[in-house]
Amino acid sequence: MTDLQRQNARLLRLAALASVSVATTLIAVKFVAWHLTGSTSLLASLVDSMMDLAASGINFMAIRYSLKGADHEHRFGHGKAESLAGLAQASFIAGSAVFLMIYAGNRLLDPRPLDNIDSGLAVMLFSLLLTIGLVTFQRHVIKHTGSVAIRADSLHYVTDILTILVTIGALFLVRLGLLWADPLLALGIALYILYSAAMIIRESLRHLMDQELSPEVKEQIRHIALSDRRVLGIHDLRTRQSGQTKFIQFHLDLSDDLSLNEAHVIVREVADNLRHNFPGADITIHQDPAKSHSPLN
């Protein structure tokens, strides 16, 4: 494991632990606020945090497993555990959204006054600041690791920020006597949570189905390979990502006048250049004599 991979592994573990800690704290303070106010929007935010905790717990275990190296039974590593965790999170999130839609619908038909609104507002402001701090840290981790699991985790914490803002708005509107605002905005939160779950499922399936890396990354791979003047072409480029590991496979067209040893040296240098740009990547390069393959792509 390279120094960068060790640093990324440390960031992933810290992000997963921070997520669990924040979710636990938010559940405690939101439960107190919901008990004091009886707000449907606050209950929506509480349920969202409970789903966050369940999802973050799954994330924590999945990330620890995904960081294990390859073994005899898993020769390509355990990286897809991250994507499986993303699907599990989406299931929890979608379930919470359905529950909230039913509850909010009932309260919309039977609006009720709220108590201790100021206490509820204070708790939600605290929750807002704590969640913003977590999402900021998660964005830092995603930037350095590209983790699917942390991206999924961050997505529903961003959703949590929106639910908190909507809840604060609902509490203000109820203070003005608009009792219907609380369950109506809670219903809006539920619909947004459902949308977020769909986005997480989409991202997870992309990795589980071995979708190609982005066109920009593939073009970068081609540029690096062709920057060596001894390389005459590149074809059959295939890419995918599993957890933190990018898999890159392609054929290099080399002069058929080269000896096997000379061709091997070129392939090794191209692979080293790619690893410099994509640390920890699993790279497989096949060398072809130029005259044996045409056209190039």
C-alpha cells in the first residue's frame, strides 16, 4: 500500500467515524426537540437522522471491509463493498421517506398546534451547524479519495441540511398560525429524501455494473500512454472502478522491430507513468506489434 493509499484509508475511517458520531448526537437532540414541540417536520428530521445513523453504521463496516487488500478468494480486492453499502443506505432512506409521507399526510388532514417552538428552533440551529461541519469534512474526503460510500453518506447529510432548513421554516410559519405548513413541508422533505435515495442507487449500480471511467479520465490515460514517442498507438482500452481502485487495461502498439525485452521496458515505463497519475491503480497492458493491429482506437 502506497503512502497516498494509507492516507486515503485513514481519511475514510475518520469520515465514517465522524458520520456515526454526528448522527448519534443529532438523534438525541432532535428527539428532545420533537418531544417538546410535537412538530411533524421535526419528526421528519429525526427519522432522517435515524436513517443516517443506520446507513453510517453500514458505511463504517463496509469501508473497513473494502480497504482490505486482495486475497486468494477476492483477487480484485473488496472495493465493491462500498457500492453495496450505498445500496443498503438507499433502502433505509427510501423506507424513511415512505413512512414520512404517510405520517405527514395524516397530519395534513388533521393539523395540530405546536408547543415550545423556541426550543425546537434552538435545537435545529445547533443541528444545522453540526451537519454543515460534517458535510464540509466529507467533501474534503471525497475530493481526495473519490469514495462512493462517503459520497452517498454525504448526499443524505446534505439532504439533512435541507430538512433542517425546511423544519426551521415550518416552525416559523406555525408561529404565525399556519398550522398546515408543518405537515406540508414535512411531505416535501419526504419526497426529496426519496429522490436522494434514487440518486444513491444510480451511483452504486454504476460501480457494481463496472461502468467505464469518465471520458475525461480515459482521454487522460490515452494521452499519458501516447506521450511516449516509442508508442505507436493504443487500442482496446477498458476501465472500471472498485472501491478506491481504478482498473485500467489496454493494448499498446509498438514497433515490430523491438525485442521482447525492449517492448517490456516501454510497457513498464508507461505503466509507471499511469500509476504516478492514478496512485494505486491496477494496470494491465498487452503489447502488440504495430503491423498486427489496425485500425487504432
